[in-house]
Amino acid sequence: MSFGKTTPILRIFDEAKALEFYVDFLGFTVDWQHRFEPNSPLYLQVSRGECVLHLSEHHGDGTPGSALRIETDELEAFQQQLLAKAYPFSHPQIQAMPWGSQDMTISDPFGNRLVFTNAICL
């Protein structure tokens, strides 16, 4: 028995704010977008490396305030990239966690928390 990768769906409410945050600030790429018809809610996929996220304006897709953990092997370099962008709504800091990881938590404009973390070394 095997299981595939997990792709979280995060609720968004504003396309422009979502693109500003996920693409311009975090450096994700828009892979595809879908609307059932013009002016209907947007559903899209963004990715950076092997991290794939779905963002949805559809009612019932995801819950505002969700949290997810994203592993990275270059947390400090990523933090420096983000700080250099001077995004006015986030000043990401790295915290040493009691379980052995280093975490950087960033909230998106919709209240979702993305926790970028390095692997725990036991």
C-alpha cells in the first residue's frame, strides 16, 4: 500500500492579495487557474519546488485560519530572501522549537498560517 503527496487547499478571498502574497512575496509560481465561468470563484495551483498548494475562493474549500508545515533545507536563506523584499505585512522570524526544529511562521492575508520548517534531526 502506498500514499501519494498531500496537496492542501487554502481558502482565499481576494485574487490580487493572494497573488501578491504567494507569488510576489513567497516566490511561488502559478501553475494553473480555473473558473467555471467569468466572475465565478477562482481555484488555482501554486508551487515552489516540490511544495504544491491549491488556493480557492470557493465557499466550503478550506477553512480560514488553517495551518500547514512546509519543510525546507534552507530556512535561513529563505528568510533573508523574504526580508529583502520588504513586504509591509510580514517580517518573518525564525524560532528554535523545543522539539528540535527551526520554524518560521508567516500568516497569509486570509489568516492561514504557513510554517516553514527545517527537518528535525534526532
